[in-house]
Amino acid sequence: MKKKKLWTLGVMLILVLSTILAACGSSDTKDTGSKDTSSGGDTASSGEPKTLVYGRGGDSVALDPAVVTDGESFTVTANIYETLVNFGERDVTIQPGLAKSWEPSEDGLTYTFQLQEGVKFHDGTDFNAEAVVKNFERWKAGADKHPYYSSQFVVGGKQVIESITAKDDYTVVFKLSQPQAPFLKNLAMSPFAIASPTAFEANEEGLSTNPVGTGPFKFVSWVRNDAVTIEKNPDYYIDGLPKLDKVIYKSIPENSTRLNALTTGEVDVADGLSPSDKASIESNSKLQLIERPSMNVGYLGLTVTRPPFDNVKVRQAVNYAIDKQALVDAFYEGLAEPAKNPMPPVISGYNDDVQGYEYDPEKAKALLAEAGYDGKKIQLWAMPVPRPYMPDGKKIAEAIQKNLEDVGIKSEIVSFEWATYLEKAQNGEADAFLLGWTGDNGDADNFLYTLLDGDNIGSNNYTFYDNKELHKLLVSAQTEINEDKRNELYKQAQEIISKDAPWVPLAHSTPILAANTKVINYIAHPTGSDRLDNVDMQ
Amino acid sequence: MLHYMGRRLFQLIPVLLGMTFIVFMLIRSIPGNPAQVILGQQATKEAVEALNASLGLNKPWYTQYFGYLGGIFQGDLGVSLRTKLPVSEEIFPYLAATAELALFAMIIAVIIGVNAGIISAWFQNSWFDYVAMVVALIGVSVPVFWLGLMEQWAFSNQLGWFPTSGREDVRDPITAITHFYLLDTLIQGRFDQFSEVFKRLVLPGMALATIPMAIIARMTRSSMLEVMRSDYVRTARAKGQKMFIVVYKHALKNAVIPVLTVIGLQTGLLLGGAILTETIFSWPGIGRYIYDAIGFRDYPVIQSGILVIAFIFIMINLIVDLLYTVIDPRIKYK
């Protein structure tokens, strides 16, 4: 009697569950059917609209590139807005953009730009010299609201761009207060994209949620923490572009979920994958691996104001003690090359003659003895978040810990939540810390001066390294407009840095993306902001 | 009854006030400041200070705190430092996303949990009892993170039954009205989208339901066992009443009170504690909203987000307390 009822109940439960499952299963067919009809309605002649879904790790902060600093914002804005000059397809050479051509003066203090004609913003406003002037005036007036403007165009409290004037409808003249070697490279950066003056004059803050540019794609919608949708700009000034009808940037924070979504076809491109995913992408015939050209450095910083690293010999010893090749093999899956300079080889001015420090524990021990190292235990800081230049901070720290122990340096691994980590390191509270940098504009200044000059202690110079001779070189390089002379200055700078050893440069990594094989012409840009106007789908 | 409710609502005020104070002080005591995070690694010292000043973060804490409190009493939850949007406006879609998922998960948890508990108690020491309780034990101890990834692997990668992540098919977006997508799609008569939304709820819903389901099952079982031994149940059975009626009608009614308490607490917990599930399934919910805000030191969002969740948590428990009187008329609030 008892048993019988139990069975009936069990059967009932199974029935309920299976109806739920059946409901889910049957909806499958219905679903695709309706999708077909709705998509058929969208385009009359050219068949299916081409929609690319781009899976990424985080959401954008704002869609006004002038007010943000995060890569996920630029990823989107680079396709809505355009800059006066562009970077090359795969590199950081300077190519025409909204400006057809430009002419610097002899002394490097005046730049005259000829603008493209017949370009319109998405709101119908004409793009012309006046629009360019208004954009620069906006950034200049509110320098505290425009972080990149103040970091690239304000040096020591002084405005680099003295004035911008519209000579005629399609000619703009920039007058600089001092020559700036990376001026054009700066202008090509996403934060200096030209927005519609009509839009920001009406509502400046509104640009963050309702971007209006001249780019190949127009803004459609943004569901926070979920998806940003942009669609083809039918009036784009270059004929035949863009090839896609719609792009959806979808935030999928968890790395394995993003890869899962790519394999099931829910997204077409997955960004920010970990090197360890390489094998599973390559083994899947429906996926293609896309390598982003390297423009970064991952390093171990040694705070030069804290013992034992106030002694240059101890710093050099640590450089000898670490087996970079082993790190690259184990944690970057070969998608990196060991570093010897603080900037990657693609950057002009790279000094390949720098000897660097090969892996040599014996030399390290000798140097430590010479330095009179007292065996003090150090703190080794491990980054809590993965970055392309540091795929797994904890594991890399463990490997380094072992390397250091081999030469007699005892260390303890510590880690903090990311914002805390940065602030504490910035205050000089770390002995040795893992960190890295991805270049903004492909210029040597953006690595050497930004990361290692005394001027930047308290911001990006986390090691408190301050060498007067180096400072002189780096500052004169900023205004040197002769490319060869400038490169010479940077080569000398790298010699000095290598000798003083404030860092152990670890690796220059190649970040990876993966895409469905249906996606063609996808070219990953070293800056991390990929232009999608040439991308197509089969 | 009304008097009781009034008193409970009045008691809310000191609790929420105390909470705002604790949260306010806590987030300011951790290192890292919003201006630095907003401006990124590029920023100069001067730019950080200028931004701090324009955000009002350089004022003394009491000015900031009472300013914030004053705003709350006027229904102003502050403005996000990061997105510059009012929190009261920004928070609703996230809250709706989480509420939809949490309610879905709780429905699964209650239906399966309560029934499993009842049957286990009814047939105490049977194989069903053993299996159900072992499963429940596994349920409370399994890491949600792992479970979610396994579900994705099995049901979406291998079997292809459900999509891996997200609330909607981004290629066919839903027009939000209430931000409860099941409701929105029904209102618009988009049944294809309704089934899509439903399918997307299943995996995260199951992951989220596991722990409450297990807790509810165990609680129901022990509560039922106690009631089943009581005299009135024996009397009912002696009178020849059908076992099913005795269990589901007579015994359950008395056994359900502690279960209801657990259900209330768990629902509240799911609202705030779904961060892991929301991350794995990229669900744009309130847990991730607040978690991200902590990373960005977005003080107003953290403060107001936690305040809203706490308020809902307390309200749910108040409703549960009031439900007691409906279920058991002997309970009276004065």
C-alpha cells in the first residue's frame, strides 16, 4: 500500500519534470522558425542581414571616448567615431583618417590638416574644420574631465596645443607650444575621436549614452552589463563599407562561459581568452584563432626605495635569478617572448643591443654575496586579475618564488583586490610586485617616460625609480622631431634602465581571440580597439 | 495586526540607518579611491585630486554621510560616480533581472524541496529517504560555480538543449517594459521570445535553486517527522483518513511554519547572493552590479544597492511573518 503510493508520486514527479523539459525542447523549432521570418523582413534584396556578436569580458563604462580610459569603452567607440588620423591596419603607423593629409612645419610647432569632404555625423551635422575645432576646445576646457587629453596634451601643467583654428571649411591648423614627437600618434588614439558638436553642445553628458560620430557604425542601444548594439551607417563616406549590418558587443565576464558561447554559436568572436584556451580552439574545426600583435610588457617591479632592493646589485641578482623562458613556456603557452627591455620590439627606438640578464643563478648568488644581502624575507605581490601581459599572476608569482629561493631569497606571496593592489603599490608599499602595461599609442615615450621617469612617481612609476640622466634623455626625446636622433635617445635610455634594473622585464605577450570560421577579414589591432568596417561574414 | 505592521515598519528605520552607516564607513576604510579608478592608470596626481573635488569626495565624512542620508529621505539614491546616472534609475533593470531569476529558482526549489522533504518524512528510512537526503547533502555542499560550468558543458555544449548564457538572444532583443522578460514577452505576445527567455532561465535557475532546494528539503523532512508523531495525526489516521490527505492536508499545515521561515530567508539571500551564478551565466543582475561597483569604488552604487537589497530582505521576512497568521490562526500579532 505504502509502496504503491510512493511509486505514483515518483511517476508524477517525473511526469512534471518531463513536461517542463519537453516544453523547452519543442520551443526550439518554433524559435528558429520565427527568427527566419523576422530576419527575412529586415533586408529586401541582399538576403540575410549580417550580424556579428562579439563576446567580451566586461561592459563599457561610457560611450564618449573623451571621458573614459578603459579598453572596453574604446572597443566600441572606435567603430562609432573616427579620429583625424588612423593607425595602420595591424600596426601603429600613421594613416589618413578624417584628415586626408597633413603638413608639419619645419620646427614641428604647426600642423596643417586637410579634412575629408562630404562627411556627415550620424545626426546629419556636417563634418568640417569647425567641428574639429569645437571638439578640441571642449577637451581643452574641461581637462579634468578628459583624462587622456590631460595625460597626452598637458605636460607639466602646460597645454601642448596652444591653439586650433579653422583656416577654411576643410583646413585646420594646430599651433603647439612645444614640439611633440608623438603628436600624430596621440591624435590617432581612440579618446581623440571627433564627436558631433551638435550632440555635445546640446547635452555633453548625453554623449556617454548616446554617441554620435562619423564612423562606419551608428549607435542603436545599450543594455548595461549586457550588450551594446551598433548598426551599419548607410551614409558612410567610404563606399562599400562597412560590410556588416549589425554588431552586438555582449559582456560575458566568465572566461570559460565566453568560450562555451563561442562553440555553441551564441557569439561569433570571443575576446580576451586565456593562453590555456589555445589548444581547445585549435582542435575545433569550426573556430579560428586570431593573434593580436604584441604591444605590451609584463614585469616584476622592484621598489628601489625599499631594502633590499635599494641596492642595485640585489636588483641585478633578481634579474639573473628568474628563468623567463620557463615562465613563457609554462604560463603563456608560447604566446609570448621573453623581455629584456621595458618596451616591446615593435616600438620604434627599441634597443636590441641591450644584453639583458640571461638566467644564471650562480651569478645571482655571487651578486647577492657581493651586495651583502642579509637574507631578509621579501613580499612578492601577485596580481589578482588576469591581463594579457599576465595571464595568471598567482602561478607566475609561485614560479618566481621558487627561482628566488634557489638563489637564497626567501619570499612570501601576497595579493590584494585589484584597486587596493594598485593603490598600495603606487604608495610604494610593495617590495616586489607583478604588473604590466599595454601601449596606448605605440610610442616609446608611452612606455619609458610613463613607467620609469621620476616625473611619474605617484602615478605609473611604481618602483620609485628616479635617475636624473635618464630623465634628461626622456624629456629631450619628447620634443625631438628627428626620428633617428629620437630613437638614439631611447636606445641610450634602455641601456641605463637595464643597468639600473628597477624591473625584471618578463614577457611581451601575444593576446588571443577566437572567432567562428564564418567570420572573415578580422584583424586584431595591437592597441586592442579593433575596427570592424572590413569584417565580413560568410 | 495593523498595529503590529506599523511597529515592524517603524523598527525598520534604525536597522536601515545603522546599515547605511556601517556600509558608508566600511567602503571608505578600504584602500583605493574612486577618482583613481575612474581615471585609470594614466591619471596624474592633479587630475585625481581635481576629480575627487568635483565628486565631492574631499569633504569631511559627516558632510558626505548626512548629505547622502538627506538625499535618501527625498528618494534620491545618489548618482553613480562611474556612469553619472542616478542609481534609482539605473538599479531597476538589474533588480528585475535578479528578481526574475531568483523567483524562478525559488519556485523550483520550493516545489521540489518541499515535496522531497514530505515524501522523505512520510517514508522515513526508505530508499527514497536515503537518496533524497544524500542528494540534499550534496546540494548544500556543491560549489555553485562548478555546478554552473558543468551544466553549461552538459546541457548546452554536449546536448545543445539550452543556451549557455545571457537573458535573451542578443540577435533578437526584447523590448523591455517591466524588465521582467517573461512578463514583457507575454505582454507583447512574442511567444517565441517567451520560450527563449524561459530556456535561458533554466540553467542558471537550476544552479541557483540547488542550495535552497536542499535546505528546504531537509527542513521540511525534520519538521514533518515531528508533526507526524503528534497525537492529532495519529487520530486522523485512526479515523481511517487517507494517508495522502493526512500528510498533505493535516500534517503539512503545521509543519510548514519553520519551512516558510527558511523559504523567506533563502529568497532574500538569493536576491543579493547570486553573484556567482550571475557571473557564470552573464546575467545582468544586481549582484554583479554591486560587485562591479565595489571594484570601481563606486560609493553611491554600493551604498544604495546594499540598502535596496536590505530593504527587500526585511520586507520579505515581514511578509513571511504575516503569512504565519494566515496558515496558523492561533498565531496572532498584537
